[in-house]
Amino acid sequence: RGIDSGNGTYFVPRMLWGAYLGDRFATTGIPVLKGRVTRLKSEGIKTLLYLDNDHVVETDKTVLAMGHAPPVDIPFINSTSCNSWRYIRSVWNTWPSLPRFDAPILIVGSGLTAIDTLLRLRADGHQGVVTMVSRHGLLPQVHGVIENVPPPVILSGTQQTAVQYLRQIRMVVKKGLPWHTVVDSLRPCTNILWASLPEIERLRFRRHLFHRWNTVRHRLAPKVARQIKEEILSGHLVVRRGYVADLSEDDHGLTAR
């Protein structure tokens, strides 16, 4: 695509990465059927999938890979605000037509999707103040220097609790291994580690560690991180800790409390 990434430090935009994956997938010859599965039936060692176009697919194994569910609405939002053109439920499906280039905008969330939304707004010429609100007010961390990834740092046989997982990570970080590399080492076994936790430990992880894990696992490219820092220093981006308790609309716009 004309991008010089020979030194291994260039972060391609996610849309370009998606196009690359699409091109690679096209070479596999795997058929892609368009339709909705209405029924699944087991017959011996086979499984039959019935589609809404009367097509039947016979398989040995069936995997559900449904992707992310659409974002949920803000709790307690009234129907008037929910149906307003000013309220955008999913930025991937609909993009707002802004009344003014300096209109104030509220983004609920401060993760990578929020960052992508901000960058897209600026690319479209928006110059107003953008406020991000999330329960912990944390932004994604920045990628570090490219390192060789070691084997998973949470060793086999580690006690299956959130605290023990965290202690194992802290121990290797104290020994000098960069935290970026430590987190990356867990990519191959993240699902296994999560599945091994008892339900009470999963709840404990969700309550105390999940927001931290998100910021170190889903990180920003250094160039984007610099832009976000400049946005904050200039006052064009405000990151607030909290949650939206109410959203109402009048002739002038939406009001978030």
C-alpha cells in the first residue's frame, strides 16, 4: 500500500489493517454465505444449520463468532432523547451531521472507539471542545518499544485467583521486564486464564482490575498518543470521571447530567 514499515514501528490505521485481512482471507477459498441461521439441529455426529433462505449447511463443528453486540443505550435515557438526531448510538453505523464546526460534543467512554471517534471528528474539520466521560476516566496507555515477546508470564499451576495473577505480573515487572511485554505475553492464553477463574474471582476481576486491564491491553500508537496529549493540553479534549445519569433535549441541544 506504499507504506514504509521496514523498521517494524509503524502502526497502520485499523481500516487499512482490516482491508489487509480481507485481502488475505479472500485467498483462502473459504465460502462466505449471507443469511440468518434460524435453526440448528444435531444428527449423529453431524450438525445441520437451517438458513432463512432455505439453504441448509451440514457441518462437523459449529462455531459462534458473532462479534461485538451493538452498544447499549444510556440507562434512564428518555425516548425523545434516544430518537434525537443528536444522539448517536453507534459511530460505526451512523455519523453525525454537525450543526456547527465548533459544536460541543460528549463521548460516553474513553477507550479506543472514543479515540477513533475524536480523530474522525477532527479529520472532518470539527474544532469544538470534546468531553469524554467514563466511570474511571482512564485513557488507553501508549505502546512501548517493540520487544521480543517471552512465554506467558503467568506460570502453569498459578493459583486461580485474580490476586495471584496480579502478583505474578508484578513480580516479573519488578525483575525488569517491560509491562508492555508482560501484557503481550498473555495474549495466547488470556482466554484460558479467564476460563480457569471461578465465578467469584471473575466478579472480583471485573470490579477491581478490568478497567486497568483494558488500558494496558488495548493501547495507543505513539503518534496518536501525542495528538491526544496536545488535545488535552489545549483544552479541546476534556476527560471526566463519572457516568451519565440523565440526558434531556431542548431546542438548543442535549443536556447531560
